[in-house]
Amino acid sequence: MYFDCSTSVVDLQSWLIYPFQLIHLFIGSLQRYYVVNGVGEVEGVANEAAADKEEDKAAEEKGVPDFWLTAMKTNEVLAEEISERDEGALKYLKDIKWCRIDNPKGFKLDFFFDPNPYFKNSVLTKTYHMIDEDEPILEKAIGTEIEWLPGKSLTQKILKKKPRKGSKNAKPITKTENCESFFNFFNPPEVPEDDEDIDEDTAEELQNQMEQDYDIGSTIRDKIIPHAVSWFTGEAVQGDELEDIGDDDEEDDENDDEDEDEDDDDEDEEDDDEEEEGKSRKKKSGRAQAGEGQQGERPPECKQQ
């Protein structure tokens, strides 16, 4: 890079800081890789395998137990989606990655799982197709169909009901119902091709579901993946709260500005009303004086001499 007299101090600072930003991102990714794959430890978290050498089985285990489950549960948005039943399956989650897609525009999330007693899939994918990549306008979302093992589905529950007395069928009646689960994330709401097929209430409900689904996906992409270690240790919670406080302060400032503008408008309207009232009084007083002049004695006429 060449410098001349027109190079500003801001340009110099940006040029000097940029390499350090790249190094910081590289260290963060490397740190996450070491922790997830058991090469290193998270500061403040005990490595049980190294601490208890007598347990050979524990010593052979690599990676931090429940790393991604803990990181996701620390985030407020994702914690609301994870049920107690989901935790058993999410303990087998070993990595999450994302990438951009070009045709169509959007992004993709990949969830990598170790072999587990819940489903056959080793990778669960969620893909978002965007109308405009610059603005978050979601066209549709596509998720992997989960191949649940018999009786292990976390998105459905089986209800058994005893038959009525005197019924010929002695077997209990079974009924399957959908239930809340994080894994519903891979079965996103479907958008009908023709908007005329749905009424206004259904369209509004679908819109809310799509916004919630995108909020979860963007949280995983923008917060959890790049700062997984910080979410695992809980350090990211404080930073996230500070961001929320900053947003609230900005909203409060905007609301205060709007209130001040409204107050100014009200004062201007009051001033205008007072001016109009004053003018009307002058007109009334002028008319009254003119009326009194007509009713009183007339001034003497000028005679020609």
C-alpha cells in the first residue's frame, strides 16, 4: 500500500487494524475446532477425562460433553425451542456449519450428528431461499426429512386410551399427536404456490411462523456458529444483553425525539390558534367601533365658501 499526503488517519488505522481482525476470526474458529474435537479445553471447564485417569472409558472420550447443546441452550431464542426430550438427541450433535448458496440465493445450515439411538441421519440440513440476499425476505425454507428409529420420534407423541367397558375391542386405542420440539425446525411451514388458496387469518399465521423460523436460523448462523465457545462458557450472554440494551436506548431516543416533535407541533398549533383568536378579536372590535360611529352624531359636513 502506498501513502500520499491525502491519506487520512482513519485510512491508516483501518489498514493497521484489518490484519488483527482476520487473526481474531482465525483464532476463534481454531479455538472452537480444538474444543469441539477434544484437542483443547475451554477455560474454566474441567476436563473430566484428564482429571480421572482411573476411568479408561472417560479418558478415551474426546471433545467437550454436550458442547453444542449447552451453547444453544444459553441463547434465549434457541432455549425456548429446546424441550427436555430434545436434550438426549442434541447431546450427539458434534458440529454445526453454514454456507451461502447462489442458485437460488440464500444460505444452508448443516448439523452433524454422531450415531445415536434416535434417528439414522448423520447430517440434518436446513436451507433458506431468499428473494433478496441483501434484505431478509424469505421465499421458503427446506429441511431434511428425519429418519426416526421406531418409537424414538421427538416431534410426535403416542397417546394410549383404554377401550370403553363392554367394547368388543380389548386393545388400547393409540393416537399420535404432534408435540413441540427443536427438531420441528427441520419441518418448516410450507408456502402454497397460489396465495388465493388461503384466507387472511391463515396467511398471517403463516407469515408469523416463517418469521420465527428465519429468526432461529439466522440466530444459529450469526451468533451461535461464530461465537460457539463464548455461548458455551456464558460470556456471550452479557454481550448479547448489552446489544439489546443499546437497541432499547436507541428506540427510547427515537421515541423521545418523536415526543419532542409532537410537543413542538402541539405548541405550534396552540400559537396558531392564539394568533387566529387574536385576529378574530380585532375584527370583532373593529366592527363594533364602526357600528358605534354610525349610530352616534355625524361629523359636520364641509361647505363650500
